[in-house]
Amino acid sequence: MFLRKRQREEVPADQISGKGVDDRLRRFVSISSPDGAEFERLIWTNGRNEPFHFVPASFQLSVDVAEWRSSFPLFDVIELELPPGWVTDRPTWRGCVDSLRRLDWIVTPSGPPDRFSEQIRLKARSGGTVRRSMEISLPIALHGVSQFDPRVHALSKANDAADWGRVEPHADMFERTFPLAIFPRALFS
């Protein structure tokens, strides 16, 4: 009847710090826009006449494998876990031979965010076992532009009851609209 909650993989406690995440590994990862500039947050925005989208539309996530291996040598695969709906140009599970210096992924976020920070997780594996793990928190800022244009969306008449003429309410319509009113006919006598 109830689905079991997906269990996280256990990482030996002597190989990590904190909640299964080794913050010292963060220095081996860089996130940059397609033009190479590093950035701190994604922006979920729209233009006056366009739908919401992420800026930048995609970004490069790079892992300095050579530096990571010099500090923590026991791994042969790096796995990338992205938020639901996000895609990458390469497989998320990538082998790391000794001569490999760097791994790059182009990540494209998609769909509306459901929080103001998304988590990207990297796992270094050896023989299928997670040896090191790291989470990267990527903040998301909301920059919305109103699409209301008074010249296009305004009523053709001014907001004045006199423009609509004399209104004569009917007692039966009032009773159907407000069935719990006390003495509704008294309003119409």
C-alpha cells in the first residue's frame, strides 16, 4: 500500500564529515556559465512577453579529477545526481582513469523550481561503493516581470457604475445567491 522511502547509500563514517558530505571536496568543483564566467545563482525569470526560463539556460559543471585524486585517491567513477527534470549532455556516471585530469558536464535546468535552492550531488565510487560524496547548493533567484499592459488589458470603459446604466436587482436572484440571508424580501420592499 505504502511505497518505501528510497534509502540513501551508506558511506563509511570514517571517510566523510557531516551528513555524508565532505565539504573539503567543494574546492575541486567549479560552476560556470557557457561563456566561462563563474556565477553564484540561477535566475528564474521572464520578459514582458515571454514565458519563465532559467538564466543562464545551461551551465558547465567541472570536476578537477587530478586534484581530487591527489587528496582522495581511492575512486574509479564519479557519479552526478541532478534535481528532477534537469539534464546533462553526457552520462551522469563517468569513469576516471588515472590519466584523466578533468570531467565536464553541461547541465540544463528545466521546469519551474519548487524551492529557492537546488542540490547537485557528486559521488566518488570505487567498485560500486561510495567513497566520497559532496553536495553543491545552487541558489535560485526569482525575477518576475509583470505581463499586465494597461493599454491592452484594461476595460474599454472607465470603472464607473453609471456607464452600465440603472441596475434593478431581482429578489429571487438575491435569494438564490444568498440563501442564508435573514429576511431577504425586506431588502426589496
